[in-house]
Amino acid sequence: MHFQLAEDVFAAGKFGAKLADSQAGAQAGEQFRARFRNAMGICLQKGFLPEECFVLIWEETLEEITLPQLEQRELREELIEWVKAQRNPG
């Protein structure tokens, strides 16, 4: 199952090259957020459950964009809430 998910979402390869050190900080957080949401959207469109996708997408995105632990924690909570809102709009 995870293999199929990874194949479907990440079929085109990595989302892009790793961010250069000069692009750290807030820009990295914004780029992480955008990439995560894009990948999660693809998973949901393909019929995968968020529970099946979240960790895989999180880890794949974190391989591309390194974030400090504090920012990871804050962003993880934000994205969990975002995923819940996608499942239960309104």
C-alpha cells in the first residue's frame, strides 16, 4: 500500500532540489507547507486516506526541506489541523 502511494505521489521523482542554505527560515517553512499540501491533495484525490499518507508525505518532504525541531512541531500541528479541515469542510 505504501509502495503504491509513494509511486503515485512521488512518481515524478523528488519535488525538487534541496533548498540552498541561503533560503532557510520562513521561506523554508512556506515551501514545506506548500509541498506537503500539494502532495496530500494528490493523495486525497487518488482516494487514499489521510492516515495512510501523512507520515509518508511528512518524511518525504522533510528529506527535501530541513526544518528546525521547533518549527517542525509547530508546522506538524498546523498541518494536522489542515488535513482535518480538508476531511470535514465547513
